[in-house]
Amino acid sequence: MMRSTFVLAAHSLKRVRVIVVAMAAVLVGFQFLLTQVAVVLDRNQAFGALSSIVPDFIREVAGPSMLAFMSFSGIVALGYFHPIVLASLLGLAIAIATEPAAEVESRFDDLTLTRPVRRAAIVSRTVIVLVVVEAGILALMALGTWTGLTCCTPATAQRPSAALLGSLALSLGAIVWCWGGLALAASTVVRRRAVASGSTGVVALAAFLLDYLGRMWDPVSRVSPLSPFHYFEPMTLITGAPLNGRHLAILFAIGAAGTAAAYIIFARRDL
């Protein structure tokens, strides 16, 4: 079974290699350039000016994390929670995780299952591809940050610690894994990839907005813990708070629950 799983994983990685390499290149470049933006702002002593133009109501919502963000470390760390970066990685994870639905739709599974391949191998293949791609891109993003800080940053700059960057990358990886697992579960229920990816994307958007409103509006804050994004708090890390192990465990558990559901559903469904 393991050999079949790795053969299928290699085939899937070959399918997505172009988009993965392109996205990795863009994100690595973004991480590197953020370090240079921080250098320019630090050289021009512009962090204080940026903080002064932030409206008062945003200061009240963001709290102490706003001041921490308007710093050298905060600008460098932005690449690990910028909405576009987050949306791009979530979109890639959903695209990878919904491959089982795409193969059912194209009848590729008919060809695969004519051979001595267990259905669990198909789900395991997707999990392997998701983890390898996610971990690879996060590692390359960290490499881009490290390169920018090492080669082109003055020694006097208050660089973010390796522990902070590692915590940010781990936190980002946890939220991406969470939604990847949920997308994988959805892909084993429906027969069309567009339905699986679209429904997961809509739910993710609703969850993001729920958490966003919950941080500003007390009535919504009571239900915002239902959103996985409630447990994704990179801004608190910038203020010096330690990585919340409980929140991290919740995100990994949600992704694992979705993956477990995918194994069970795919093993029993009518293909």
C-alpha cells in the first residue's frame, strides 16, 4: 500500500509542480523584499510617523499589537499573516485537498482502482502532497526572510528572533493544515471539484469574517470561537507573547478530524 501511495503522491506533485514553484518564488521574493522595506523605514526613522497616522479606532481595536507591528520586526513578520499571503496558501491547500473529487469527476479513480490500490491510499496520497507542499513553501519563506536579514540588514536593526519567525511559520502552517483537512473531507463527499473547493472557500470566508467581527463587536465575540481563525493570532506573537499551544492544538485537531472523516467517507462512498 505504501508504494502505491508514494507513486500516486509523486504523480500528484508532478501535476501541481508549476503552480507550487511559481507561488513559492513569489512568496520567497516577498519575504526578502519585506526585510528591505523594514531597512528603508528604519533608516528613515519612519516607524513613528506610520504609527501617528493610524486612526484612533484602529488603535483601540488592535491594542498593543499595533505598536508592535509598527516596528522593524513587525514589518518583517507581516509576510506570515498578510491577508493575501494567507488567502494564497489557503487557496493552494484547498486546490490540493480537493484532488479526490477531481479524480472522481474525471473518472481517473476508475483507472486507479482497477489496480491493487486501496482507497485509503488515495486519501493518504493527498495528505502527503498537502503536507510536503505546505512545509516546503513555509521553509522557503523562512529562507527568504533569513537571507534578507543576513545579507542586507544593518547590525543595528532590531531583527526578529528566530523563535518569533518559527512561531509565525508554525502558526501559519496550522491554519493552512486546518482548512486543508476540511477541504479534504468535503472532497470525499461531493463528486465535483468545483463544489468541494467552492463550498470550502465560502465557509472559510464566512469564518474569517465571523472572527473579524468578533474582535470588534461584543455580541459576535460570543460565537467567534466557532471560527478556526479565532485561534490564529500572529499579532499577539509580535507583542512578545509565547505561542499558544492550546490554539495550535485546536487547529491541528480540526485538520486531523477532517482528514479522519475523509478516510471514513471515501472508504464507504459509491464511486
